[in-house]
Amino acid sequence: MGRDNIESLSPTAEGENSNDLIKFLERPEVFFDGIPLTKEDKSKIKASLDIIFWDAKQKKKQEKS
């Protein structure tokens, strides 16, 4: 679909499981829409994912109560 530089979330040749988003973002070359992410970009993404994850967990917990 015109996105040749996008890394996949499949396991790497070394057998590393890249299905974990945090581990995936630790890889040296990760792209977003064909643009390489900097360490700062990756840090911001991790922080955003952390907020989203814990917010969803809290909402789910409240729904069960």
C-alpha cells in the first residue's frame, strides 16, 4: 500500500518477539508513515500508550463494580 519502510510486528530473524509494543519501539529503526522515529518520538509514544492502557484498565475495573 505504498508503505515499504514500515516495520512489521512479526518476530524478527533472531526470534525476538516483537508483538510487545514497548519492545518493538526499542528497536533501532522504527518508522511512522515512512518517517524514522527519534528516541524522543518513541518516548512520547510510550508515554501515550501508558496513559491509554491504564485509563482503559481503570474504566474496565469501574464497569465491573
